[in-house]
Amino acid sequence: MLLSPQRMKPIFAFMICICLCGCWSRKELTDLAIVSATGVDRKDNQWELTYQLVTPAASASGTSGGNASSGPPISVLSIQGDTLRKAFANNELENTRQLHIGNNRVFVIGDAAAKYGLNSLIDTYLRNPQARETVSLFVTKNNPRIVVSQLMYLEKNTGEGIHKLIEKETQNTSILPKVNMFDLATESAGASKCAVIPELRISGKGEPGSTKALENTTTASKLKLGGLAILNKGKLVGWLNQKEALGIAFIRNRVNRAVISFEFSGGKEGDKAKSTFEVSDTTTRLKMKRKEGRIIVTANIKAKGMITDTGSQLDAIDPKVVRELEQGVGDELLRIVLEGWHAIHGLRTDVVGFADLFHRKYPRDWQEIKEDWAVAFAGIEFQPSVEVTVERVGLINQSYQKLLEE
């Protein structure tokens, strides 16, 4: 007797459930060592990997940074190998748990490894199905092992804290860019073969990884952002300070917000005082042309924002004073941009995308010049212009200094 289609449906559903129940593989949390930050360096002609592992019991405690009873919120493991993957495999020789890098937030690269070259690091990371290309990258002049061992105030997970640090800086001051593994791979394989990575360093001389330091209101050492590392063909070739890095950010049109201090007299000759302009909106338009065999790039930078403090006699009601403010901010911004340009121009490293600009505008000529782009870049004539608009001066039109004299 044949069953009707209506009666066959429950039987098919039951058989499918039997086939799908259970699992062919499982990994218990107690068998995994969760990585929150990774350090890499070159030591004795070998790769040295340092992993910051989350301690679940301490991380679940109520005190940020760990305490004496629960222990530190992180533990650190260092392993070496001839290749990066071999070093990763050597974890099995000394660790009872399998490394889980799916939750890794930051990757700290020692300057020795950066000078050696990062192409093999990119290749290894992109081949690993467990790794995430969105991990934030840093270069450090310190030992990466010491950097990832450093504890942070207010953050139990140091890797997560470092990730938040660069996100907050990129959003609010734009001095250093947030660079992940995908960005590094894309820029290193781009037309100019140049890339940038922010610096992470240790300030102070405290004992890294010690929970005793967190029992005080201040620490002898802490993690902080530094300058900007410049890479050419995957290798570290130089550094920019923060002012130069900000200038590069304006040229690249990568500024969200910025804080610029400048001198302003307030209408009195020879009586200049420091004032602050906070950039809230900015755009940069790049144009390239060729003239008599020379490559000329013009950059039109427009910035809008507000005056947040001043030590001069400011009267924002007077249009002439507002124009002087805009001129003072514009002059300082132009100096910042030129400092950044001269720094990368001297290194012959095109981290501002001029090679892509040339490739798009002159595709036929690019085939002839791409192998010697560093030489062509060194001969580029850069002509920036700045236009500043002061939209607001805060809640008072006159400065406190002017009110005192009235």
C-alpha cells in the first residue's frame, strides 16, 4: 500500500533529522587557548611569535586589569621557528591547549622583523583560514614580547584595549591611521609598493606584566601610540613623527577630526598667543599634470571647524578677526602638510597614492615608468593649497583675555 504524499512528509523530515544530528568534530573551550594579541620578531635568524592568551577566570572578575586573588587577566607564551608556520606548530611542544587566533585583535611587529620583510608574514596570514584580515597592525621599537605583556588600566583584555586605542585615535585626532592585515597586503601589492603602519611603544620603565603596578593610581610604564612606520616593498625604511604623520593624513584625505594649535595675535602686533582649532570636516582634491617633462601634483585642502581655546584677545564679531584666524590656521596647516611631504619625499616612498593617480591618468606611460617609480616620485613637484573656514568659536564670541581688559 502506497503512502500518500501528506503522510510521507513527516517520515522524510524524521530521516533528515537523524542524518543531521550529532557533529563530526568538536572543540571544547577548555581545550583552547584564546589569543587576544600577537607579537612577531626576528631573533637568532628565526621567527619569534609571542601570544597574549586570555585567562577566563581573571577576565570574568570584577576588577579591571586583574587582581591578586584571580591572577593576571592574560598570560604570555613565546615560541620560535625557522618559518612562521613552524613557530606556530611548535606551540604543541609546550602548551597543553590549541591556539585559537580567531579572536586575535592586534598584531605587534618588532622593528627587526619589519626591516627583514613582512611579505612572508602576509602570505602566512592570508593562507590561514582561522586568521582574520581585520586584525590591527602595529610596529614597535620595543621587544614585542614586552609590549604584549603590558597590562592596561580599565581594560582586562590588553589586546582589546590596544584595538580600542587606535580606533579612538583615528576617529578623534587622525594622526595615525588604523591599518589591518588586508590594508597592508593591498598597499604593499599596489602601484607604489609602499605602506604605513602605526607605532606602538612603551612609555616609562615599569615592570611589564606585573599586577602590582595596577594597585597604584599611576603606573611606571604604559602603552601609547607613537609615530608612523614607512614600508617599501614590505620592508621598514623609515619613520615619521606625529606632526609629519598628520600632514600625510591630510594629503591622503584620511582625516576625520584633528586638533591644530597655532599662533594668533588677536589684532595686536608682536603679541602672539597659542590658540586651538579643531577640524570637524575636511576634503582633499588631488590633481596631476605633466609639464615640460615634470610631474606636478596640486592638492586643494579644505578644512572646517571651530576655535576651542585661545590665549589672545579674540573678538569673533569682527569679520576681520575671523579672517585673521582662518589665515593663521591655514598657515599652520600648510606647514604640517609640507613637513609630511618633505619627509616621505626624502625617503622616496609614495604612501600618498600618487602612483595610482599617475596610473589612472597616464595608463600607457605607466608601463614604462612603473619599475622606476621611486625615481619619478623623487622628482614630483608638489603644490598644496589650504582653505580654512571657522564655523564656530564656542559659546562666547569674545575671549576671556579681552573680557578682562574691558
